[in-house]
Amino acid sequence: MKALSMNDVDLAGKRVVMRLDLNVPMKNGVISSDKRIRAVLPTIRLALDRGACVIALSHLGRPVEGEFDEAFSLKPVAARLGELLGMSVRFVADPFAGLDIRPGEVALCENVRFLKGEKKNNPELAAKLAGLGDVYVMDAFGAAHRAHASTEGAIRAAKTAVAGPLLLAEMEAATQVLEHPKRPLYAIVGGSKVSTKLTVLENLLRNVDGLIVGGGIANTFMLASGMDMGNSLVEEELVPDARRLMELAAARGVKLPLPSDVVVAPGLDQPEKAEVKKAGEVKPGDCVLDIAEGSVQEYAAMLSDAGTIVWNGPLGAFETKPFDQGSRGVAAVLAASPAYTLVCGGDSIAAVESFGLGDRMDYLSTGGGAFMEVLEGKVLPSVAALADRIRS
């Protein structure tokens, strides 16, 4: 990635505006995972150590743009950020009302998605955000694929714009997987819909040695292969695309196994009725909600010679037992593998961490959507803006 870093500019005495990804899971004002907050602590400390003050920006959730909604307020995040930094973090409801801040201090501004024009990348808003400080640091990889005022526009409007260490590390990890992976390279892509990952699946099939699909994506592929899927979540309109991808895999010699056995139930709300069936024996009233042990073992055998494994998306409805066993089994395979293992996406990371295996993965990416767009071969708007600043 071509961009200036925080090490390339003088931060002493400067007002440093940081676009961070503090989009943490929260319910009733209580943060359920502070992983993304912890991930940006080194970036903030780096600026403070260099004698700067920090004005932090972030979004949280998907509120109606331009409207305040307490459920999406970053105020609880400011409190938790202060606890983790071991210092007071000022919460700023209106960043444009005049912010008096001194070197060594940190302020977190309210959700940028409460600002009208954020998602439309309004140039006036972008200029105002950039104007809050002397240096603009983009370190929100999880939002780098959005061309918003705080993620792309402000980079172009700022006097000085640089990439933060987390963004640089994420892009390096993605580039390593795409351009210089240790082979064999295998990808595991789960999730509910083929439609949301059609492009990335096609691009992966041109780069990987093997591809495992899971969740609703696998259901659609199984339907495309001629299996009866009962009442399972499938996208019938994408069956032709699934067939085309299977043909592409065969033509390129890419392994694309489908589950040999599955866990079914009448519905997600009836886990007590779960049972294991062979993939070809799903009945009209069945919903396929996970893969079973036989499939896990077959995937383990396939991954046994891996040099690199990338995982995005659970293989079943892991939030509800017993439909977590497929994801749990595959996570254990990755944890024991000598391969370089990279897990991306909120659900995937939540799964491996709930299994107590997060620290046994080589890399956990904070940005699922952004990482998948890199794997699709796209250039992220924020990355393009930072690169253009070097050339300008």
C-alpha cells in the first residue's frame, strides 16, 4: 500500500484527527465486545507519545443520517476507551462547536453518521472534518471500503493525510494473501447469501487452490448440484451462478467440496429437534442449519497440507447450539494447523473467540466487508485517496 504513515510526519504539538473503527457491538448502551477499541489503542498512544492531541472520529451502526439516536451514541465507547487508555477521554457531542484540546489529551466525537452528508461524501462536511486538526489519520480499515465524508472525502481535503498502523497492517495482510501466499492457499467462505459474495467467490476461484463454502451459500451450491434442500435458506435465482462457479472450479482444478452430511431441524427455533442427515437425504420439512462431523473431517483432510487459510463467514447458525458444531470444528482445525490462518469478518471472529480459539489464529482482521472487497480485487476508496495524496 502506497501512503504516508504516522512516522513520516511531525506530530509534536499537532491536533491529530483520527478516523477510527469503533463500531462495536452494543445493546442497551452496553458494549459486548471491545475488540475494535483495543485494536486502535496503539494508534492513539503513538500520537500521544509524539506530543500530539487526538480528536477521534468513528461511526456506530446504521442510524438515520442526520438524526440523533441515543441507541447509536458513541458516549459509552468514550468511557470504555478512557478505561483502556487509563486516562480521561472527553466525549464531544458537536465537534464543530469549538474544541479546545491540548497535547496529551484525547477526545471522541459523536457518531459521524449523525452528520448530514456523511454517507453521501458531502465535500463541505469532509472539509469541516479535515479542518478539525492539522493531520488526518485514516485507521478505520473496517470502513475503508466506504466512500464517505470521514473516510474518503476528508483524506482528500486534509492539509496532511496519513495511514494509521492498523490500516497498513490490514492491507499488508490482504496483499500477502492475494499476491504472495504460501501455498496451497485455501479459502473458507460462509454466510447466508451467495448474492452478497458472488464476486469474491469468483475472484477467489482464480487465485486459490481450494474453496470451502458454508452456511446459506453452501445450501445454494448444494441445490445447484441437484440435492433437495427442503425448507433451507437458498437463493434459487442464483443456482445458475453457483453452477457456473462450480464449472469454473473444475476447469481450473480448484477443489470445491460440498458438505457430505448436515445438521437439520424444522427451524432455527427448534434446536432440540436437530439431527444429522446425509446431504442427499434432506426432506421437504428440513432446514439445513450446519454441517456435521463427517463434513468437518473431510474439510480437515483437505486443509491438512495448507500453507495459507483465509476464513470469512460461519459455516452454520453458530449463535444457536447445536448449530455451532461445524464452525467450532473447522475453527479447531485452523487453530491446530501449521498454515498461516487469517480470519476476517465480525461473525467469523465472534465465532472463533466464543470457542476460545481467537488467540490461536495468526491474524484477525477488523474489517470483514473491506477485506472481502480487497479479495475481490477492488481498490478501497480510502486507500486510493491516500495514494493520490502522495502523487499530488
